[in-house]
Amino acid sequence: MSEPTPVLALVDVSKSFGAVRALRGVRLELYAGEVHALAGENGAGKSTLVKTFAGVHRPDGGQILLGGEPVVFNSPADAQGAGVAVIYQEPTLFPDLSVAENIFMGRQPRGALGRIDRAAMHAGAAELFERLGVPMDPRRPARGLSIADQQVVEIAKAISRDAKVLIMDEPTAALTGQETARLFSVVKALREQGCALLFISHRLEEIFELCQRVTTLRDGQWIASETLEGLTPDDLVTRMVGRELDELYPKQDVEPGEVALKVSRLTREAAFTDVSFEVRRGEIVALAGLVGAGRSEVARAIFGVDRWDAGSVEVDGRPLKAASPTGAMAAGLALVPEDRRQQGLVMEMSIERNMGLTRLRALSRGPLISRAAERANAADWAVRLQLKYAKAGDAVGVLSGGNQQKVVLAKWLATEPSVLIVDEPTRGIDVGTKAEVHRLLSELAAGGLAVLMISSDLPEVIGMADRVLVMHEGRITAEIPRERATEESVMSAATGQHRKEAA
């Protein structure tokens, strides 16, 4: 019996951008009725591969095969016409149009006089949602849809165009657990209907749950294409990083020192109530809880981004007199925000300029910023944090997600803070860089820094924290020491199943 022909394939594809070789001899085959994972660290070439399939980039060498025949995609329209659709992490719908209008934009069914047949359009959209197993009103406006619902609309749009290949690039990064489960149901339905799917995720547990085969890239090169059956997460990590990853959570045991951060009965109306805790030098204290529990709101209030209505904050025994970021920085606080692209970096600005934003006065010579001092500062932190980049003068937006996170960390560590607050420090970064960030946090704590870490990643919370503070509906419901912290105990408190317990 002959081997089935791939619906879409890359054969020895290469792509360079100047001196940077993004893809080198990459091959990948997508078959009908299969979910194929694409794995690799940030900067491994995954995005370039996706854009090659999508017609955004043309390969410098090698071939794209469609149904076994060579094809050239000169534009995204060519790829869409060939049945290739890409669902990005953040869909771009027209917010003022209805769901059905977004699905059939430019292809609306017409009536006898050439007018748009809205009844047929709504019926067609409803049929697509029924096929996906997701109830949704075709008439409702796109504005206000959750990211998960927007993705479903994009998938429906792709199916309406008879897409044979669906590429999903980090589709679960902004989804809750329930939304992810629904998306997986949709993906499984599409697989059963004969669609070929390429799934990209940093979450290895999702790859093993959803996919049948995986292709691994490292530094732009093809490493392996293999079935997931019989493969372990450790095997996949080794292929991705090219080495054994000894410890993902390299937490050092440190004797806690003096109290560096003291929060007393902090309250902000409609956000959180009566929040009290301490973080000592040498400690990593995790703030855990479900989305909407108030964790990020507490961090923003401590740092002075938002004002609080009652309570107090002390840093190294001195009260913060006013809720302002400037005062917080002067007192020794640093905040690495959850959204590094929107709140942590100026994406069009250079790497070295971003690193120096918190030290403009120290880097200035008279009224002007010293370029030499700025470069020296950036070079120092690049070495310390093992930053991977081409030139320090490049825009920070060209860096991978993991390296962007390192720039944010460098920016704040350069202020020599007493307390470092990190909100979702490893969200959206690959497993190798995640281990580097964990190592850095552990070393910073061992050096006497007090670290308050907000994370939705339970293994990260349990693996890195000396103590876990769990929030539920704006209140701390549990304080759990490291030796007693389990996923079950944290989730129990996060869902409000027991009251706050003493450490």
C-alpha cells in the first residue's frame, strides 16, 4: 500500500534575512486528518516557517508542495486560494460588523437584484458554527467577543473558504482552561472532518494531548519529525534545546533575611480587599490564583500604578508616602509587568535604549544621554542575562519573546531594587529560556533580593516559591509553605474551597 500524499509540505526550505539564516534545510509534511505540532525555542524559526506557508515570505531555496506538486505562494491571497489558513494568537476582526459579516467579508451571498442575502449569510454562518460544535449568534457584533470566540470566528471563516490546512500559532496563550478545552474540541472535530492542522504551542502538555506527530526546529534547522507516541516531554525538550535540561526549576535554598516588603490591609474598591503579607530578602513569594482573582491589581497598586483606598505599603521598613511609580522606584521597588509588549517595552525603540529607560539620569552627561554609557549599560546586562541579539541598536521588537523578557528584566534590575515584582515572568517563552529566567530569579533571591512572583503556571509556582499566597475574589485565602504546596492545595484555595490557613 502506497504512502498517503501530504496535503502540504516543505522540502529543504531555506530563508535568510540579511546575515540571519532563519530557516536552513527545513522539511515538514502535513497530512489530512492529523494534528501536527511544531516545537522549538523562541528564535528557532517557527514564525518564519508559518509565514512561508502563509505566503508572507517566499523561500530562498527548497520547495513548497501542495498535494505533492510544487507551488509558489507570491502573497497571502495565493496561500488562502490554495486552502491554507492561519489562525493567529490575536485575531483581527472588524469590530463593528456582525459575526456573519466578518466570516463572509467580500464573499457575501447575493439575491436576485444583487443585494446581500442576509438570511442566507446568517444561515451559512450558523451551519459553520454547528459544524464546529460551538453555539454562537451570527447576528451579534464582533465587538466585545472574547479572544476564544474571535478565534472560533476566524476558524469558521477559514472553513467557509474550504481551507484544507489550518495553522494555529499559539492559539491558547490568552485563553482560560475552559476556553482551551473548547478550542481543543473544535480542533478534534476538524481533524475528524479531514482537515490537516499545524499546532504551535510552548505548552508541552497541550502538544501531547492534542497532536499525533511533531516536528522540532532548533536555530532554524530541522531536528526531527516523529510520532508523539512513545515520546516523553523530556525527549522533546532535549531536541528543542540541544542539551539535557537538568532543572527547569533550579530553586536555591536560602535563609530569609529582613522584611523587604510589607503590605498591610491593602484595599482597592472592586479589585481586592484587606490584602496583607510580607516578603523577606532571599525569598521568592508566589501570588497564585485564577484569572480575575486580583493578583495583578495588587501588584499595580503596590507599585503605584493604581491608587489604593485603604491600607499601607512599606519597603525596607519605610512607608510609601504616595502611590506613584516614581515614589515606588525611589523606595526600591521594580515591576516587570504581565504584558511586556504593551507595558514593559517601547517596541520601536532600540534594545539599548529600552534597557536604559529606568536610568536616564545616570546615563546622562549634562542635558544629553551619553550613547557610550547607554551602550556600556546594555552590553553589561546582555552578558549577565545571556541575551541573544544581532545589534544593540536594533529595535527590541525584532527579538524573540524570551529575549524581550530579558530586556525588561535588565531594565528593572539596573535600578538595583530591594524588591522585584514579576507578573507572569515566563508567559509565552520557550522551555529553555524559561529555565534561564527561573535560574536568574533564584540567583537574585540568593543574592538578597526579595521577589514577589505572580504566575498562573502551577508547576512554576510550586517549583520556585518559598511560600505561596493564594487569592480568590480579591482576597488572600491561603498561605502555603513550600513543603506543603501542591497543585491540589493551591487550586483548592484558588477556587475558594477553604479559608486562609496559617503557614
